[in-house]
Amino acid sequence: MFGQRLWRFCCSLKLAIVLASTGTMVMIGGSLLIPAYPRLFGPMDQLPLLAWWRSLGSQAPSHTWWVPVAGLLLVLLGFNTLCCFIDWLLNLRSRWRKTGEYLVHLGFVLLLIGYLWGSISGLRTEGVRITIGQTIPVPGMSGHYLQLETLEPVLAKGRQIDIIADLRLLRGDTVLTRKVARTNHPLLQRSLVVIPLSFGQQVVGFRTLFPPLGTVHLTPGSRLEIPGGGELRVLAIYPNATRRPGGQVIQRGESAGRPAFLLQLHSSAAVPWQGWYLPSEEPAPPALAVAGVDLRPLEPLYRPFGLFTITLDPGWPLAAAGATSMLAGIVFALVSFYAKRRRGDRPEIY
Amino acid sequence: MPETKILPFIILVAYLAAASLYPLQLRWRRPGVQHVAFGLTATAFALQSLFLGYRWWLAGYLPVTNLFSTQFFFSWALAGVYLYFELRYRIGAAGLFVIFVNMLLLISVMGRDAALPPLIPALDTPLFTLHVAFSFVGYAFFAMAFSLGVLYLLQRRTGTSRLPPLAQLRRLNEEAIFLGFACFTLCMLFGSIWAQVAWGYWFSWNIKGVWSFLVWLFYSGMCHAKFVRRWQGTGYAILSIAGFGVVLFTYLGIGLLLSSNHPLE
Ligand code: HEM
């Protein structure tokens, strides 16, 4: 019967050997291109496979064709393995002694599906910056937020060797989980992995000499009472900036240099004055000078931030199930190996 | 630590003495020689295990983080695999290749820095220890399969009574491949879980990751090939030799020829 012949073909071990060895050959050849084209293949680990293929892989098919070909062969091998597994299930009564071997087969199928799933609908974001106390939306998970409570670098001989980040994952206002994450101990929640990578310091403002009041800490949102009446509000600060000849103020970098303050002056005038003030570059704008505002930035104010890798891999729970099945299968197969060999329990395929 | 120079040397001398007795035993066929050779190997292995255990205790972690430690561990795994087959099947000189590689590793170890640096947080996880330990034990079984494969081909040509019969060599080879595959699967599983918690993805497309998967796929193929009539015996012996070539390239070739981002390099 055709149906039966087709099923036997799908379960055929010879087909498995052909698929696996062709896949191996393709990957042997292809993988040697990996170190030769680091700009092409390097980002393969920074993106899920499909996103990599769309953005980079498909741009140079003459170097990357082997990736989809090997993928297709492995998918066929996975299908072949699944058929073998189903065939075993159907004949479980006579073949239960092979449970270990077939848990390995099932594990392989689950791992493959898990990998495919994650490659197609996963998301990977590197270098996500969260400052202490900040709450950010989790990329790709609407309604979920990450909150960084504290951050503590671990240094050895002046070099950062680890970073300890107290993180909270929230859905809406509800805390789903809390984790003190560090190297090898990420925040893991089903398909989400949050890994602290490094830390840095962000200039958030300046300790500034403001002659009538003495030294003040200016950060966006600060408000200063001006002795002669009125209020000075700090709307924004660029830690290092310059003014173009046309008058436009541009940011030159994130580290402290010549700061620029975007200020708003509320005084008796009906309309508040608003504008940029670059105290290290130019005299105070006339409106500020009249109100007696003269700022002299003394030193930057820092707030530490963490840099995180955030990965969403919807295939991970399935892959983890596959790994568990394979692990159990290996243990079973090892334990039963000698017993089966004594019984002469061994298929012969011609 | 002076013992890091002296002990490997004593262990090496014991292995060397055993390795010289085994071929003599092939000539003289005296059970006494075989016993002495076995005794020397077992003593060397016991010393090696003690030394490994001592360094483990000193460091507080299984020392497999630098070249001295990994080569010493691999050498220990090779000797362990050899003893397993020797105890079970009295393979004698049939496993000499493994002892020979083991000695080469010990010689190379003696020139290296034996320091036990504090474990950096990136490697401070049992997943790393399991990953590395199972990989080396797996490689040791693959080395044994290589040795048995070469002997199978030799025996097929010579038909000598000094070597184990073909049927036994074939069975031992299949067993070494199966046990090696089982260990290597565990190595890959623990490595993948480690990658997931360390990087957020469990399969890396760097060349070492791809080749480790290929090694695994190759030996999984061999676990099946033994059921196929045409691949039994000679075909299997050739596959064992080729497989070890792939292992060597993955372990040494990639590190030497090409750069990779594997954490151990
Ligand atoms: C990469 C995927 C696969 C892996 C990792 C794998 C692994 C294994 C392992 C470890 C064994 C035990 C070998 C031994 O007893 O020494 C085995 C046996 C076997 N495998 Fe696979 N296998 C895979 C794919 C397949 C496929 C696709 C098929 C069928 C087409 C298949 C059919 C069999 C059969 C029939 C046995 C013999 C079981 C027995 O002893 O009765 N395997 N496999």
C-alpha cells in the first residue's frame, strides 16, 4: 500500500543518515565562511535567526545560502525523527525497553521546534539602558515593565568582573517577579531573559554656583526661587553642548563638558522667558542677566545606569522540555545499555 | 607548589612504564607482565585522581579553567576511559593509543603554569563544570573509539592472535561511541543551558558552536550506523577515525587556526 510505504519512508533510518550527513557536509563547508566574514556572520548571535536573515543574511546569498539549506535539512531530519518517535509510540508494548533512546529522539524534535519558534518570533535587544529607579517597558511584551531598584558593580583590581542588579518585572502595577540578577543568574520569566551586562554613569545635572543662593544641584525639573522675585525652572540639560552660528544648540556627547541649560524664567512679566544658556561659552542671555541669574557649573552630577540584554524567546520553554527529555533519555539509555546488549536486543537494518 | 611539577612527573613515569610493558606482554604473553602493567596504570590513575581531587579541594572548584588544568583533566579522563575498558574487557595493548595521548598531555602540562586563580563570575556555575567535564570524558571515549577503529583495520589486514578478535573490537568500538555520544550530549545540554543564562540564547552561531553541534550530529549518526549492515565493522572503524578528526579540529584546529568567542579561549 502506498500509505504504508510512505510512512515507512518517513520512518526510515537510512533517510535519517542521508539527511544528517548532507546537513553535516553543508554546515562544514558553510561554517568555514563564518570567521572569513565577521561583519556578515558576527551579528548572528545578536539577532534571532530570521531577523538576521532579513537584515543581513539575505543581502549576501552567495555566502549565506548554506544557512537556510542546512536549516531545511535539519527540519526534514526533525520530521523524520518525529515519525520514528510516533512509530515507536504505536509499538510501545513490544518496544518499551527503548524508552531512553526514544526520549532522546523526542528531545531532539522538541529542541528543533523550540529553536525554530524562537528564531521566527523571538526578539533580542542589547545594550538596553536603565537608570536606578527607572521603569521601562519590556521590548516586545506589552503591558510589562522592568524596574531597576539598585545596581552594584563588583570590581577586582579595578576591573569590573560582575554587576549585581536588583530587578523587578511588573505587569501593569503587579510585581510578577523580583530577581537580584548577576552574571549567570539572569532574571528568567518563561520566555524572557534579562541579563546585566555592564554599568555606566550618566550625567544628570551639575552642582552649580548660583551666587545669590550659593551652590545648588541643578537637574531637569529643578526650580529655584530668585531672590528678587520669580522662579527659574530647569527644563533640560545637555552635559556637553555648543551653539551653532545660526543659534541652534546641539549636544556634543554624553560625558560632562560644556553644559547647556534649557531654562524657563517666571517673573512678573506676563509671558515667561525660555531659552538655552551655555554658561561656559557665553554670557547670560539678557532676560536672565536682568533677573540676576548667573550660573557657574562646578561639577557634574551622575546617576548610575545598567546596560542589559533583553531576550524574548518563545521557543525556550519547549526547548527546555526537549533538553529535559534528552537528559532523561540519555540516563535511561545508559542505564539500560548493558542489559539490552546481554539480551541481544538490537535491530539490524539492511 | 612544587608538587605540581613532581607529581605529574611521577604519574607520567608510571604510565610510561605501563605503556612499555603492554607491548612486551604481547610478545611474551605472561599474565604476570599484564598484571604489573595494569597495576602501574591503576596506581598512576589513582595518584592522578588524588592530585585532581586535591587541586579541586584547594581551588574550591573543579580546576578546568586554564591550559594546565584542562589538559590535566583530559589526561585523567583518557586514563579513566582506558581503565574502564581494561577492567571490563582486558583490552591491554589495544588501548595504548589512549595512554599515549594521555602521556603527551602530561608532558605538555609540566611546562605550564599550574596556578589556581580565583574563579571569575562568568565561570562560577556548576553548568560550566558539567559542560567541560562531560566534554572531555566524551572526547576521551572518542579517542578510545579512534584507537579501536585503527586496531580493527590493522586486525583485518593481519588477522593476528595478539590483538583482540574483530568481533570484539567492533563491539568495543560501538560501545565507546555510544558512551562518548552520551557524555557529549550531556556536555551540549549543560553548555546550552549555560549559554541561555549567560547570554540569553542557547545556541551560538560562532564556529565553535556550529562544530560542536556537527560533532554531536556525526556521533549521533554513528549511533545509528552500527545497525546498518553495510556500515558495520570496517565502515564503522573508518567513521571512528574520521570522527576523531572532526573532534580534533573542533578542540584544537578552530582555536589555533581561527578565532572564536568561546569563553575558554
Ligand atoms: C539527530 C537526531 C537523532 C538522535 C540524536 C538520535 C539518537 C539516538 C541514540 C542515542 C540511539 C541509541 C543508540 C544506541 O543504542 O547505541 C538511537 C537509536 C535509534 N534511533 Fe535515533 N537519533 C536521531 C534520529 C533518528 C531518526 C531520524 C531515526 C529514524 C528514522 C532514528 C531511529 C533510531 C532507531 C531505530 C534506533 C535504534 C533503537 C533501538 O535500539 O531499537 N533516530 N538514536
